[in-house]
Amino acid sequence: MSDPALTGQRAPQSVGELFRVFNRLSLQGFGGVLPIAQHELVERERWLSKEQFVEMLSVSQVLPGPNVVNLSLMIGDRYFGLRGALAALAGMLAVPTVIVLSLAALYAEFAHVPSVAGALRGMGAVAAGLVIGTALKLLPALKKNPMGRAPGLMIALLTLVAVGGLRWPLVWVIGGLGSLSVAFAWWRLGRA
């Protein structure tokens, strides 16, 4: 890890700040919080570098549960241990849970209305665009990845084809291509 003083990074000052930032982050993310998480944690709060964000996100993706919830637990634990992990988790889930339950009750009443169904399809397209935008924004972080940019992009393309085009089960694709990626990175690190 690089020296925070040299990279302009800072740490959260309290568990309260962790709660507030993760609550603000979660309340901005409709259809996916990942792009907002990258903006808030890397660019706005400067708690992580792009490389650190990519590393922590990679670990959070292989753990069970939602990626950003896992990320919040890891960041909270990193700075304040168990108290920080619980504060970040509460920030991610408390208010959004109330909102989602309220919206679910409303949806149950109005699901048959065509404009409601159309609005939901539109939100899905926006969420996909946000994920693609975040991937493009984080692309420069692959330069410092042990695998390198070209192999990383090749694995991403193979994953897209396997899951999106061939409709293979995600668990098998992660098991296969994920294992291949780990083995290749390990081999590259061994040679370095």
C-alpha cells in the first residue's frame, strides 16, 4: 500500500463519518451503487486509491452477498475494526431498507400500470450504462494489476461472451475464468 500522505488519501475521522458517507452513498444508488461507491470513496472522500478500490471490489465480488455491502464491511473494518464494519453496514442498509419496503408495497399496488413497467425497464438501461461507465473509468487501474491490461481485458471479454452471449451460469464462469485469472496472476507475480 502506498503512503496516504503522498497520494492525497485520508481516513474517515469517526464511525459516525463512516455511517454518514455510506448512507449518502446508498441513497444515491438506484439500480446499482457501484458507480457512486467509486466516486464517493475514491474521488470525493479519497479513502481509497483507484487501485485499492479495484482490489477491494475484486475481493468483495467473490464473497457471498452484494458487492458494495461487502465493500462497506471491508472499509469499515479497515479503519475501525468491528465497530467500523457495523457502522458502514448500517449506513448502507438502514434507510434504504425502509425505502425499498415502502416502494415494494407501492409496486404491489401499481405493477399492472404500463407506465410503471416502462419506467422500470428504463431504470435497468440506466443501471447498465452506469456499470459500463464505471468500468471504463477504472480501466487505467489495470496498468498496475499483476495480470496487466491486455490479459485483464481478455478475461473481461471472455466473461461477457460466456455470461451475456452464451448464457452460461455465472457460478461456472467465475469458477473457471476466475481460477484461470488467479493462476495467471500468481504466475506473473512469481516471475516478478
